[in-house]
Amino acid sequence: MSKMITLTIDGIKVEVEQGATVLDAARKAHIRIPTLCFLEEINEIGACRMCVVETGARTLQAACVLPATEGMDVKTNTRRVRHARKTVLELILSNHDKKCLSCVRSQNCELQRLSKELEVTDADAFVGKRTEHPIDDMSPAVVRDNDKCIVCRRCVATCYKTQAVGVIGPVGRGFDTSIQSAFKSHLSDTACIGCGQCIAACPVGALREKEESPAVWRMLHDPTKHVVVQTAPAVRAALGEEFGLPMGTNVTGKMVSALRRLGFDQVFDTDFTADLTIMEEANELIERIQNKGVLPMITSCSPGWINFCETFYPEFIPNLSSCKSPHEMMGAIIKSYYAEKAGIPSRNIAVVSVMPCTAKKIEAGREELSAMGTPDVDAVITTRELARMIKSNGIDFLSLPDEEFDSLLGDSTGAGTIFGATGGVMEAALRTAYETISGETLEDLDFHAVRGLKGVKEADIKIGDLTLHVAAVHGTANAKTLLDQIKNGEKTFHFIEVMGCPGGCVNGGGQPVVSAIDRLRTDPRVERAKALYKADVGMKKRKSHENPGIQRLYKEFLGEQGSKRAHYLLHTHYTPRPKYKHPVEETTTA
């Protein structure tokens, strides 16, 4: 057991474990110390100096990196401390693009929030030179606006530590320091996987998703287009936060209602093709095991992970499941099966995906994902973009009635719903694989061994005479660790689920942004996942192969799992990718 120490913060005695910081101790005492560069366990560097406190030392010290010591007497809110914090904030604002009214993070900006709290009434208290940078909007997923960057390095730490990608970092010194890619390249010319975790980490509006809602509005206003929308499982567990509802509130019915009021002709549930993915993926896994195919088979529904694999671990491309991701399967089915049923030419159908993920924007642009001669998915908007569309259309979201998805492609099971949480794809696949291999009914459907926020979760699943060695991984840094262990012969598996984002899709780069302070109180990965698992338990059917719509689709259209038509519409291939496009080549071809 760790040694406990006692200190005093603003007159309150606090007991913490030795090694805790003053910030940790203050939090335990329910005393809020403002932070800006701090991101728990990711970026604890004391750089911004917003968290300075008095301890009796000659200088103020940063609470986020200051070890708590026995008998320490800390003051967090003295006149000297408040003056120092306010001065730091005013200096940051002096080199910040203060176009708050048009900023995508307005009213959800940590800099704006601190300015109000510290009563900054003159944002131009320090007037002088300002650095100016061009906006980098070449990536299909992420836009960088360094005029809004406060050089807190939270995005840098997230890219390096959480995702093991490391395509951005500080360059220059002093006033000229800025966050850049190597050779000051566009993000699109780097190994950026488009996961958007840098957006989730950014306290201001320096990073945002590439906006596609203008294109969606054009589709909706085009009388020649039949516009179909689909929503991913994780969206329903987070959209309500944009309208003031508690984190993890399931707003499925209101979301469907809002989408109809926006003008979409059909509203489909991507959970349906999550079930379809399981049917194809489970069949592929069984075939690989029985026919001594390439193992371990690794899931392919997370496009950030796919980008990571193609760029950093191309030797594992043969291990990837050939299944398209659920929303791409849905696009292909809409433009084939649904088009045929509805009597609408596929070229007249536009498919819009509402996703918790910015990497889906990159995925939708892949040339190979165009089974019917046009892209399977025409546009991808994030949860945040959908919220902005609803607000701009004057829809009172909280007053909306609950409505159901359209039925032709709306059937789903609990297995499809839990796709949004880390371990969910694995659990859904095991429910179907177990009954397919053993021929027996699976009574206990909850595979707790693959749930939770441990970076790498391993389990042995007994199915008849077969013991399946499986793993569920989230965050590409954890994927890197596991892949290296497999390469070195340290571990072997039959099946691995990889989610590119920490916590899975519920914490995707397109979900509502939660500030660093709010994350200390409530973990969105936990609360949003709870909503999905609760929905799973409440559904009548919880196994993908029990979905009557899926059964009908195979009977009427696809034939059987892994059929020629199923393979053509629902499967794809992957390609090794370079880490960097040489900037000289880019300049030459421009």
C-alpha cells in the first residue's frame, strides 16, 4: 500500500498517496484549479502556467506537475495567483485569432471559458505582433487553423502517445513556436490516419473536422436526388450532449425524428449492416480457421485503424478481414438492393452517413468502395456536424417525438448496437461464431472479458472442441504494442478486434468534444458505452444471425454468406501506403 501524506489546500486538509500532484490533491478536496495544457495521463507538462499556486516558495508553481508533500500549505486563489493567471491568459489572447462568433468551438472552448471565469474584459490588453499561418484544409478529415492554436501541445501528445502516429510537433522557438508537420507539410501529405483524436484533445478551435454539411444541404435541396441517411451506433449515445442532455443519454428516437425534419427521404440504421458485417466476418473467420487461412484475422471496421495498418504495419494487411465497414456495406446495399426494391436508379440515390468518426470521411473517398459505379457513400458528417445542422434548421430537438427507423433496412439486434464500444465487434462476432461452429444455443451472451477500458483485453473462448484465442484493442498505440508482440512471436491469436480510437467509436474524433476538466469528472468512454450496452440488453434479439431483415436480405438478394454477390458488394481490399509524400514532389506537381 502506498504511503499517505497530508497537506492543506485553501485551509482544507487533504490526504493523498505519495506521488500525487497538487492538482490531484485539489481535485480530491473539490477545489478547482484552472488548466489549459493539462490532459490527464497524456499531457502533464506544466507549460501554460494557468494552474499556478502559492506554496510559500519564492515563485508560483504549476500544480499539475508539482508533487504534493507532507505538511505543504497551498493557496490556489490569492490575489497574486489570480493576477498571474489572468496575465498569462491575456498574453495567450494577444496572439490568438479571436473570431469567436464564427468559431466552431464557440461556447465549448476552454480558452473562452477561462476568459469568462477570470473576468478578462480586454482581450487586447497586450497589443503587438501576431503570428499568422495559412489554414491547412487539404485533408479530407481534419482542418488545422494555427491562428487559433495556443501551442498547448495536447494534440501533439495525443498523436504520439495515444495513437503512436506522431505527425505533428512544435517547431521554432519562443514567440515563433508553432505546431507543424514535418517540412511544414499538409496533414494529407503525412502519415495522419484521420482519427480526429487531436480534435478531441484541442482546447480551442485550432483543429476541427472537414465540414461536409454544405454538400449534404445541396443534396437535400436537389429535387433529382433521393437522399438516404444512416446513423452509426455510437451517434445515438452522444448526440444528446450537444443539446444539454446528460452524457450517455440514448436519443435514438429524437435523432430519427430530427433527420426526417431535415428532409432526408429515408432514415436507416447502420446497426443493420453492423449485423451484416458480423455475418460476413464470422463466416470469414470460420473459413480461415477451418482452411488454415491467414491468422489472426483482424477486424476492418475502423478506418483510422485501417489507415494505421496500411501505413505502419503493411505486413499485416493479409490479416485484415476483407469486409467493408458497416456504413460502407450499407451504402452498397442501398444502391443495389434498396434501389431495386424502390425502383430508383442507383445514380439518383445519395447516401449520407452520420458517423462518430472523422476517418470515415477518408474512407468514403477510397476508389475501391464504389460497388455500383458511384461511391458507396456520398458524404460523411460527424455527430457534431449533425447537431449544427439540426440547430441551424430551427429544430427544437428536446421536444421532438421519438420515431422509428425506416423498416426495409432498419432491423437491428443488440449485437449491432454494441459495435460502438471497444470490444463490441468482438462480442457480436463471438455470439454468431459460437452458434455457427458449435450448433448449440449460446445462453450467456455477455462476454465481459472483452469489455472495459484496458488497452489490450485478451480472452480464451471455448467453442465445442475449439479454444479461440482473441483480443480486443483500442487506440492505435495499443495496437502497435500488440502487433509488435505478434511479430516477435510472443503472442498468438485467432481473432483480434482493433478500434482506432480510445474507447472505440463512442469516443471517436467526430463526437461532442468534452473539455479536459469535464473529463476528470465524467469519462465519455464509459458513459456512452453504458448507453449502448443498456440498449443491447433491452432488445428482443441480440444475435446478428437472428435479425429477420438480414435473413431476408440473404434469401432475396445475396444468396448465402460469402457468396459471389456478397463478396462483390460487401468486401474490399487494402493497399500499403507511404508515410510521407515528399513535399518537393507536391510542389512540382502543383
